Amino acid sequence: MTTAVTGARIVLDHVSKVYLGAKQPAVEDVSLDIPAGEVVVFVGPSGCGKTTTMRMINRLSEPTSGRIMIGDKDALSIKPTELRRSIGYSIQQAGLFPHMTIRQNVGLVPGLLGWDRTRIADRVDELLDLVGLEPAQYAERYPRQLSGGQQQRVGVARALAADPPALLMDEPFGAVDPITRSTLQDELLRLQTELRKTIVFVTHDFGEAVKLGDRIAVLGQRSKVLQYDTPQTILANPADDTVAGFVGSGASLRQLGLQRVKDVPLHEHVTVRTGDSLDRAREQLAASEFDWAVVLDERSRPVSWVREKRLAHANSLSEVAEPLDVVSTQSTLEDALEAILAEQHASAVVTGAGNRYAGVVTLDTLIETITRLRAEAKHAAGQP
């Protein structure tokens, strides 16, 4: 069943921004049609105007000329404060108010819109649960009591609080470590499959653009649109040398960034539970072809792994359990490859809905996929 689109089409029609006293525009004559319910990523070098272009959509930066339509409404005809309350906005380092609890942060815009307390409380609980933060555990905490990744999740929840038609995201994951960043990207993709919002996402990382974008707008100086197309088309056919520079020399490997783990076969692997006895773990492994097992908690979420050879002299599973990096079904195959190389298992453990164990993706599967993608790229280019 296809989820209904809840986002609105956004049209930038010959939009420019000239700052007082500047010799040339910061943004010059940009026109873009952003389809409802899609993720469109603005990517370009620092200082090219991509953030200014995005901020003109909610008038945090006022356009000097041109027109911006959100759905059937002219953004310039709406009071700036009303417009900003109707559009979600998520920035780097979350931008949470440190003196307010997580509940107060997420409920801020609905409160400004006059929602009653019960409705706000229900919405906050719903959104915290949606972004993977247990309301009973996190709602009354303060931002300083959360990790960077958790704060970014709260930032996304706050941006979605009033159920906006559009969500603007300005390098929201740029300040967290690579593993957390990949997890947050996966979470955003999962949310988007449920919500189908219109998302405008700014980044300088082309790999992130490929992973997240339904379409990518590669911008040059003054936000000149160098190419606006799907990631597949841009990777296969860069419009010019500047775009080719963004794509980089690893374009064939980047093709893995277009493929999701959910799109390739997953394989079964030996699993044990955190409360299982050592005898049971040994029996499970002895009956299989594997020399290691995934350890699941009571909710079937993978939490660690154990090696068969370390079970012989152990007193408990927890004594020999080792940390485990996982990928989700929303992760790219590029993410899976990184996890495989990090774990040295020749496979990566995969989680699905509710972060529950879904299986493993193997190195053989990735090699087969790379081989197929290269063959398809050669065929598309007319090469034998």
C-alpha cells in the first residue's frame, strides 16, 4: 500500500537575493520545481548560496525578486511568522532551547498555534515514538542530557510537530560522528516512507545527497542550477565538468549508494537471546555452518555478537559478547559495505521495523551487485 503524500509542491520562480551593498547577488535567478512528497537535496560548494536559497522558502532570508509558491499559496503573501510556523525547520546541532525540556521543545510550535494541552501532549508522545525516543524516558529530560544523535532526532520531531507540508533541513547531521550520521539518515528515510513530506535538504556531501535525494540540485556560484535530476542520472551523466567533480572518481562505487539493503536478498544467520544459556548458544552454533552468532534482546533487537571459540571457557554470554554495528533495511549498500569492512564478518547484521533483527547482508551479495551495476553502466554508455 502506497502512503499518501502529505507534502506540498514548492516552486521557485526566478528567485534572486541581493544583500545591501553587495557587488553581485548571493542568489541569482533560480527556478526550481520541487515535487510534493519528494526529498530534494541542494548540494554545492561552501558559499555558493544553497542555504540562502533554502531559507528564502520560509523567508528567513527575504527574496529580493521572484516568486515562491508552496502548494497553491504565494509565500510572499503570508506573514513571515505564520509562514515559519507552517514549515518545519531542522538545523545542524538541532537548535534546541537548553532551558526547555524535550517535551516543551517539541510542543513549542503547536503551542504557538493555539493547540490545547492534551492535543500537544499526544502529538509530542507520538513524534518522540516516531523518531525512536521512548516518551516516558526522554520527554522530561533537557537537551544537555541527550547525545548529539538523540538531540538531532528531537530536532526532527520538533520540525514535524505541527504536521507541516514542507520540511527544510540545513545540514542537520553535519555535526555528528559518521556512524550516528548514517543512522540518522536511515531514520529520516524511514520516516519519509511513512509521512511523504516535501523535504528540502542542504548538504555539501554528495554521498549524502545520493543517499537521501529523490532528486539532487547541484548548485554553482550564486546558486546557479548546474544540474537538477535524479541521483541515478547525475551519476551516469554529469551535465558538465563541475558536476563531474562533485560525482568524483568513485562513481561506480557510489552506485551502491543508490541501492537499499531492502532491495537485495537477506540471509539467515545464527541468533541467540541475551538470556540463553551457554549450552544453548554452543548447540546453535554447532548445528550451523557459522562460527559466530548474533545476540538479540527480549524485543528481537540485535545488541552484540559472540564468537564460537570464546564460548568454550566462558561463564555467561554477556562475558564474551562484543559490540555490534548494524545497518537497517533503509541503509544503502555502501553503508553495508562499510559495516562489513569494520566488523570483518563478511556480512552485516540488518534491522527492520522497530529495530528488530531482519537477517544479514553478505559481501558476496554486494560483489554481485557491484558487478551487475558496472555491466548496466557500460551497457548504458554503449560499451561492450
